[in-house]
Amino acid sequence: MTLFPELPDTPRPDAAAGGRPDEALRRTLGVDRRRFLGTCTAVAAGAVAAPVFGAAPALARDGGADAGHGHEHGRDGQVLVPPHKRGIILYTVRDATGRDPLANDLPSGFREVFKQLARHGYRQVEFAGYRQHANAPGGADLGTVEGARLLRSWLDDHGLRAQGNHGFIPSSWPLTREDLDTFKKNLEIANILGMDHMGTGGDPTASSYRADWDVAADKWNALGAIARREGIKLYTHNHDSAYGFLLDGGPLDDQGRPTRSSGIRKLEYFLQITDPKAVWLEMDIFWAHVAQYKFHTYTAHDGSTRRNVFDPAGLVARNNKRYPLFHAKDGVVSTTNGMGYEMVPFGTGVIDYTTFFSRVGQRNYHNPMIEDDNSPSATDPAQSLREAKISYDNLAALRKRRR
């Protein structure tokens, strides 16, 4: 089996074609040898690789004249992410919001981080909770009505808009009174902050069984209806596991559970059985490409092995209005970590965002949030905000390719 799934219109590597693992990977992705070896060397050295290739059905990035900033109109009028849609999830700079402003001169706490992000050019933020360092203005916990009003004043001061939060989604089902009250409190905070969306950083369920996804859908439909009455779109943020294949048939195991799949992916099933007016999704594009690498074959109900390569942009295009939010996270190739990619700042990796954003369209609807889990550094405290600027510049530079 190749390290990456076979891509459309790409010859499938085999032993007769010189099938060493690195050669198989290179040919599967359609990358020339010089650029592939350069990328792998950079990964091994812990460096950031130049963007050289994309995932199915993407093409190599365009490195032409339009790769720079340019103007938003005229010759460069085909900007893929308009300025007011360029955002970042604050998890990327969590070290900055969490550090002690009395102990250093770097931006610290929400207020100063908002100021710096606005200087970089960002116009949207997504929260990952409301805690900061206790010595920052407002204190440690701003997850209150009073704290939300303070956060909103700082957002307004710096021309930023909050678009979502990875916060509280009740784990209990049916709902307890305590969980319902906490959920409604979080909806109130979201409204104070001016958010259109509120969500979570986890999948609806970690299970692979259809029955568990049915229960999850019932829960999310109910919670989404509550959120909708408050003017909020409830969303789930998903990692690679949610794109694995649903177990929904075939012989049962000793606990009476199905062992084989119809070929539908878990999140595709969730989309089918949830209310499109109540339940929304945020695709983490990096993790969707990890899923493309990992989940490309399944055992059908009849016991045969079948191939189905995941197409992240295709899923969005088929369900476009269900995806108001994205995480725009980049990666370089890894042949050793089991995921296929290592995270790097946006625009310095190989995921083909030009093709992705071009295919999904709806540029004035989607809200891409820059994310890099690895930006905070124990040895370089300025790194996360510096890389946030690099990522912003690369997001702003994306243009449709000329035909």
C-alpha cells in the first residue's frame, strides 16, 4: 500500500516502477524529485518547507506574480479570502494571551493580543475559551457576562469581530438542568461578543457505530434548536477521525455491533441526519487532509475491500452552507508520524489552499480562521505572534489562478 492514497490522474506507484517508499510517495503525489527531496529534508531538519504540492484533487501552488499582496481589485481582483473574512483562532497565540504582562514586554492578555492581531491585518477572531493570565486587564476568567462586555469593548476598539468559540457543549444526554443553564449562559456570552456561531473543538462522538451517531445527531439537533432561538449557529469542529468510515452493516461482533461499512464516512452521515437549520460545521482543513491520507479503503458489507479517497473540498462544495467556518492550517509532508503531515504556519506548507478555496467558492460566506497548534514556543516567546503575521500575509496573498 502506498503511503498516500492514489490521487486522480496520477500513476499508481508499484514495485516495477522503482517502488521505494519515498519514490512511491513522490509519484503518488505527483511531485518532481528535486522538490520532494527538498521538502522531506526540511521536515527531517525541523525546518519550514516551501509550498510545493497539494492534496487530491489539488494542483501545485502558483508561484507567479499574483502571489504577493497587490491590490484587492483590478489585476488582483480575484482575491480568494476578502479582508473582512481573514481570521485567527486564539488557540494559535494561547501563550500570548496566557503570559504575565508584568513579567515581560511582549503583548500579553486578550487586550494587547487583539491590538497586535489587528496590526497584522486580522479582522476576525475565534475564541478557544475566555481565560488569560490573572495579571492581564480584567483578570483570569472573562467567561462571564461582565467579562464578555469587556472583551467586546476591546474587540470593537481594534476593529475585530468574534466569529465563534471552542467552548462548552454539554456532554450529558439527556440534558441535566445544570448543563442546560451553562449552555444558555454561553449563548448569552456569545451574543454579547457579537458572534454568529458557537461551537466546540471536538467531534459529536468518537464512536464508529451508526447507532451512536444517531444519538449524537439527536443531541446536536436539540442543542442547535436552542442556539437558533438565541440567534446563534451551533457548530462542531472535527479532526481526522470523524472522516473515517461508518460501521453500519456486515457480520456482527460478539457485542452485536456491525463490523463493516457501506462506504459512507461518519461525518457525511451526520450531515444527512442533522437539521441544516440547526447544526453547522467547521472543517479543519489540515485534519481533513490527514483523513485523506489515513482513511482511503474500507471493508464493504460483502467482505470485499474497496477504495474511496476522501475529497475535503468536494464535501464542502456538496454541503456549502453547512460550513460557515474553516480552520486554515498548513502542513509539510511527514513519512513517519502516521498522519502524513506536520503542522507549519499557513502558506509555508504543501496543502493547496488556492485550489481548495477556489473549489468551495462562497468567499463572502466562509470564514477561514488561521490555526497552528505548534506556534507557541518554550524558547521563543515572540514566535506565535510572529508566525500569526506570516500566516496572515500568506492568506491575504491567495489569488485565483489565471487560466
